[in-house]
Amino acid sequence: MKVGFVGQGKMGVPMTLNLIWDGHEVTVFNRTREKTQAAAEEGARVVESPAQAADGADVVVTILSDDAAVEAVVFAEDGVLGGLGKGAVHASMSTIGVATTRRLAEAHQAAGQGFVAAPVFGRPEAAEASKLWVVAAGPADMVERCQPVFAAVGYGVSKVGEDATRAAVLKLASNFVLASAIEALAEAIALVRKHGIDPRELLDVVNTRVIRSPFYENYGTIITDERYEPAGFSLELGLKDVTLALRAAEESGASLPLAALVRDRFQTAVSRGWGEIDWAGLGRVSSDAAGLGSARGAD
Ligand SMILES: NC(=O)c1ccc[n+]([C@@H]2O[C@H](COP(=O)([O-])OP(=O)(O)OC[C@H]3O[C@@H](n4cnc5c(N)ncnc54)[C@H](OP(=O)(O)O)[C@@H]3O)[C@@H](O)[C@H]2O)c1
């Protein structure tokens, strides 16, 4: 299948490689051209604009940081919307807001093109291993058209309806759950350290008796070991997601007081210059607030 791919960040690079290795004909665009090198070495064609990446593609994938990036890439004069053929599909795999998702769906429909919102679960390591989980929403035939792409980058798809905004809402609600879990772990780890207890003792109890979850195990270890760099998913993107969840709550009249608190912790981290570290770095905010500094003496 002919796949256009826009975005060569932490997620985009491994996803592109897996598409190439699955036998797809891939055309790549990234704002910073150097980051297309890995894909080019594996046989992707590198082009000069998002429109060129979309031109002639059956499916064009975008996976970019945020709403502004996706809007810039889609609606620019040399953007995806102008380059994509009639009947071809844009699979939007970034985590973006509900209003932007609606705007994209409407614009593509007006242009006679398909649009599928398909945000993903899984960090870059999962992307490398083709182990992402896709949450897809859009017209059923368009979702079907994207299936070879989803199969190359992931191990499963939740099809959540025809209205693309449903996928955006489900992704934002889920990331809010994850962010809140990280904040809870961060606070609990700071608490036990203040009492002179090794946080590994806490993790032992939590992981065997309280909440058995690979997510808690993984993030509990990252926070205990203070392994925040290199980031898999940055604090800056975590701030973006919780902010988008709050915006979705405002639009619908839902109340998310916990999200407001977690957003404040993300904001604190970003304001302190930690935006580029992993979002598990909420652990650093909690230990800092408790006057603990680094357990490893690095601070
Ligand atoms: N990392 C994860 O664990 C993870 C997991 C699930 C979902 N996601 C979501 O996937 C998306 C990408 O995440 P990532 O971690 O791959 O991010 P990333 O490493 O920061 O990459 C961001 C990408 O967006 C591009 N970009 C940013 N602003 C742009 C603009 N104004 N115009 C054109 N391109 C622009 C960047 O281009 P340059 O190279 O030129 O900067 C880069 O290709 C985000 O929506 C994120 O929430 C991430």
C-alpha cells in the first residue's frame, strides 16, 4: 500500500520503519529533514512538504506533537489537505483535542477525503516492537482502509465508532487516568522516603497487594530509580494532554477537579525547565516539594 507519513519524532520514526519493513511504499515528510534519515536508509522516499507526502497515498499518517502542529501540517498551503487525493484517507495518530479532531474530520469530508482519528497507546519502545494499541474512530470503510497501517504499527485496534471525536475523547480520558496514576505514585514515593522507607518496599506492597498493573510496576520503578531521561513521553506532552482533557471537560460540562491538580504539577515541572524529561518526572516535582532532592544525590 502507498503510505504517506508526516512526523518523525520519537513515535513517528519507529512507526515508519515498521511500515517499510511490512512491505509498504512509504513517503516521508518531517519539518526537520535530518530526522528522516533512518527512514530514508530503509528505503522511504523523503519529500519537501506534507502535500507531497499525501499526494498519491492511499493513507497518509500524521503523528505530531500537538494540535497546532497537526493544523499547521494539514491546513498549510502545501499541507496534507491540498495533497491528498479524493477517496484517500488521513489517519491522525497524534493525541489532539476534540475541537481540532472535529475540524479535521469536517475539512476532509468537504474535500471528498476520508478522515480517521487513530490515537495510539504505547511508548516509543512499544512502537519499535510494533506493539502499539490503536483507538480508531471514523467511517467504517475508512477505518478498514487504514487496517494495514494499524497492523504494521500495532497489535490491536479498538474501533470506537463513526464519529472521529470519540477516539479523541477516549484517548484524552485514558491519558488523564495514566497521568493521575503517575502523580499518585510520585506523591506516595515521596511520602515513604520522608519516613526513611525505601520506595522499593512500597512498590512491593502496591504491586503484589494493592494494584497489580504493569503500568504501576513500570512507572513505580522509573520514579524510584529517577530514570527520567531520555524521555519516552515528555512532561511537556503530558501537560498538553491533561490540558486537552480539561478543555474537553469544559466543552461538555464535565467536572475534572483532579485533572486541574495534575495539570498544575505538570505546569510546575515545565516552568522549572523540566519539560523535556519523561512525564514520570512528576516524581521529581513531588520529591522537590517534600524537600527531598534526589535520592541518588544528583541534584
Ligand atoms: N511518546 C510517546 O510515548 C507517545 C505515546 C502515545 C502517543 N503519543 C503522541 O504522539 C504524538 C507524537 O509524540 P512524540 O513523542 O513522537 O513527539 P516528538 O518526539 O516530540 O515529535 C514531535 C513531532 O512533531 C513535529 N512537529 C512539532 N511541531 C510541528 C510544527 N509546528 N510543524 C510541523 N511539525 C511539527 C516534530 O517535528 P521536528 O522534528 O521538526 O521537531 C516531530 O516530528 C503526540 O501527540 C503524543 O502525545 C506519544
